[in-house]
Amino acid sequence: MVSLPPLAELMRPENFEDYVGQSHLIGHDAVLLRSVESGNLPSMIFWGPPGVGKTTLAFLIAKKLDRPFYTLSAINSGVKDIREVIETARADGSAAILFIDEIHRFSKSQQDSLLGAVEKGIITLIGATTENPSFEVISPLLSRCQVYILKSLEEEELNIIIKSAVQKIEETYNIKLDIQETESLMRISGGDARKLLNALEIIATTSKKKDNVVVVNNKSTLSIIQQNLSMYDKKGEMHYDIISAFIKSLRGSDPNAAVYYLARMIEAGEDPVFIARRMLILASEDIGNANPNALLLANACFDTVHKTGYPECRITLSQCAVYLACSPKSNASYMAIEDALSLVRKTGDLPVPLSIRNAPTNLMKNIGYGADYKYAHSFAGNFVEMEFLPDKIRGTKIYNPGNNAREEEFRQRLRNLWHSKYQY
């Protein structure tokens, strides 16, 4: 019996017209499409979640420009493989495109080995990453690349993929799919086209058929995927489920679950820097000023992981995870900056009160810059009531202290200082 390629591979589009999603990059007159059509293609980094078409987009670009296309995976490629591709491209003199999947997993020395070839134009690099390239790609390489952000697929786009996938499945397996409900498929996919296609393929090949028809509804979808989870995750999508479970366990103050999922990641060979960075983010986002020491410990953990690596750093990771899970929680600082950003976008660039503007010249002083400013340290308690916000939004409370002992102290202090102004 001939083994068929996975459905996700069978469904890979051959041209931009069949590519679903990322219209902000390759839609009509979009920035990346214009670059491709001009033939003046820079090296670039595709940053986005899994299953949104990073690899496919790189392939389509190479096909559109009729350039040689080399692909490496950072998981199983090294400097030797990079040099071989560069030498081949140099010999051909054909402006080859080198696609590197999961470029964030490349070490500094591996990324360094790309610099000369990228700078000289021997290769055009397209790197794909699910992690913020500002942290994961070395600065000299990042400065030579254009970063394009790819987005999770929307429901409308996933429905287009489902419609095409049904047709391909029916042709390939000679069965009929009766799609009655799609909510579970949408929830399982989470905006990831590969997850969606894997799910549909498992449903089509493992479901009981009546008159050669497979009925797809929410109940049957969840049941079949749970029964075939290892098949569904054969491409490693569970990586994202495990880190999600780990973070949610920390946020939920369950050190037992947190250490369990940490062990799952360590056993699977997860990058320890990735784990440490996620805990560093959580320390501010979910603990914040309820326990400021959490950020200090998470930062120390991040630094230690860089210095030691496996197997020693597993102990530091565990220590940090337990501490974060057991810490009181507050997202007040996170919500404050989100609300502040929303307010800025809504109100625009409001004028700063004259009293707190900088006045480096006599002209500025003469027109009132810095006038009536009161230096807090010249007053009792190092505080004097002034208006710091623009007039249009004066009295707006943006920071709302969390419900924990430390931030309750903040709330009381702010209430004492500002009385009823901010309703603390």
C-alpha cells in the first residue's frame, strides 16, 4: 500500500492566489507582495505562531522569483550545513534563497556563520520563528533583515481551508465528509492551519463510516481527537499546549502542576532559555508588584540558565517555577499599561501641562514652560498635589492596585496622597 503524504502537505498551495491568510503582507498592493514583484527581495524574518504559513510563504516567494530554494531546520542543522548551502549558492551565482525554520534555535555561532553570505548577497535569508526575533536573533543579523509579523488565521480563513480540505480528503480517500459543526475544529486549531488539517485527516481516516459518509460535528471531533492525541501531535504541536499549561499553572498558583509541565518540557528537550524567558514575562504580567522579588528571581533564573544550560539549570528552573507559583498574583501593572495605550490611541497626542514641560531655553521659560512646577522633595512627605495629566483626561485612574497585601498598601498611600481625585 502506498503511503500518502500528510494532508497538510497535500494542501500546500502552489501559488499566492491559493494562499490563505496574511493579507496584510501579500494581499493587493501589500508590502511583501510589492517587494516580491519588484524582484528586490531583502533577507527577512517571518515571526508568527505555528501553522500560519511561514514555510509555505517562503516556498512561494522562491517559486515566484524562480530562484534556487534551500531549506534547513535549526533543530537538526549546524554550521557545516549552512556553509555547504552557502558554497553551493556561491558556485551557482544564482541569488539563492535559504529558508531556516525555527531560526531562534540556532546558537550565536550558527547565526554568525550566515552574516557574510547575507551581507554580500550570496544568499537571501528567510528565517522563520515563533519567538520574538529581538531576543532570539543576534543584532548584526537582525539588522540585515526585514521582520514581517504573521498572524493567526481568522475563522473566515479557517473555513476556507476546511472547504478545500474536504474536497481534497474526498478525492484522496474516496469518502464523503458531512461537516455539520465546526466550533470544535476551530477551538482545536487555535488559528493554526496545520492543526486544523491534522484534525480533519484523523477524523476522516479513523471515524466510523455509514454508507461511506463521515459525519463531523462538535462531539465526534472532540472524541476522536482525544482518542488519537499522539497522532494529532505527531508534528510537535503539543509543545505549545505544554508551555500554555505551564504558564496557566503558574498563574493559577499550582506549583505541583507547574513542576509537572516543566518536567514534561525538560524531558522533551525544550530550550531552557525559552522556558526561563516565559517565566520572566509572567513575573511582571501576572505577579507584578504583589511580589516584586518575583521579577528579580526570574531574571536571575534567566541569567543562570544562559550560564549553565542542561542538566544543571533544571534545578534553577524548578526553583523559579515553584516561587512564581507560590507568589501572590496581580496583573495590575499589565492592565495599567494596556489601558494607558488604549487611552493614548483614543485621545491622541494631548498637550503636556505647561508646568511640567522641559524648559531648556529662555524662550520656553518666557512662554510658561516649567512655570508653577513644584519640586516634590521641597515639601513635607516629599509630595505636593499637582496636575500631571493633560487637561482633557485629568483625574483619569489608569492604575488600579491589585487585591493583595503589598498593593493594598499602595492603594492606601495613593488614597492618602490624592484623597478623592483618583477614587482610590
